[in-house]
Amino acid sequence: MKNLKTNDDLIKELLTPDEQQELTSDIEQAVIKYHGGFREGAGRKKKNPSLVLKFQIRVSEKEKEFLAFARKHNLDYDKLMGQY
């Protein structure tokens, strides 16, 4: 077990520098192709950076009216709450 060689050792021993570079670039391309990011059929959708996220909160009708009023009149919530 003294003479164990790694894949890197074998590549350096058996391939020329040009062949080593070509092998390295092929491996990098294969990794990029199969790992991460949007791929067709991967169940991932492309993200649109201009799309604003929407969220919902459940509030009563009275709270909804207050929020509409506050937005319309540009109320400062920090002042209303006494600067928590």
C-alpha cells in the first residue's frame, strides 16, 4: 500500500500539460452543466429581478381600513408607537 497514487498524480504522469488543461476544462463544463441554476425540466423557474414579491396578511376589515388610511396620509408608525 506504499505506492498509492491519486487521480491527480496519474493525470500529471500520463498526460501532457495541454491534455491536462483540456481535461480540466471538460470537467468544469460538465459540473456547470449538471449542477445548480436553472435547467430545463428541473422544476425551477427563472427569477425575474424586476418582479416584486407579494405577501398576504390576514387582518380584520377595521385594520384594513386603518392601513389604507395610514398609507393615504403618510403616517409615521414610529411616532405613533412612541419610538419603541
